[in-house]
Amino acid sequence: MSGIFFYLAAAACLATLAVLLIGIGGFGSGKASPRFSNRMMRYRVIAQAIAIVLLLMMVWFAKQGM
């Protein structure tokens, strides 16, 4: 069971990285509006929270021996 959470957590971490890079790219180019930057920050925080929950679930299931 923890194997499934490993792949889901890895995907969530990659999604977080992708959103972060999109946000940095928009900020670095100077063409992004403040609204776009705030939306990217919000998406990054959500993706990061999902990744943390999945990582904690993976550790919990691994401890349980599932």
C-alpha cells in the first residue's frame, strides 16, 4: 500500500516543482501580472500540502507494515 503513496507523493512533488517553475518563470520575465503570481503561489501551496499529506500517509502505512 505504501508503494502507491510513494508514486502519488512523487507525482505531487513534481507537480509542486512544475508550478513553482512556472511561477518563477512568469516572475522572472516581468510579463506576469500580480494576479497570475498570486494564483501560482496558491496552486503551489495546495500542491505542497497534498504532497506532505501523501508523504505522511506513505510513512504511516510503511510503519503499519501494509
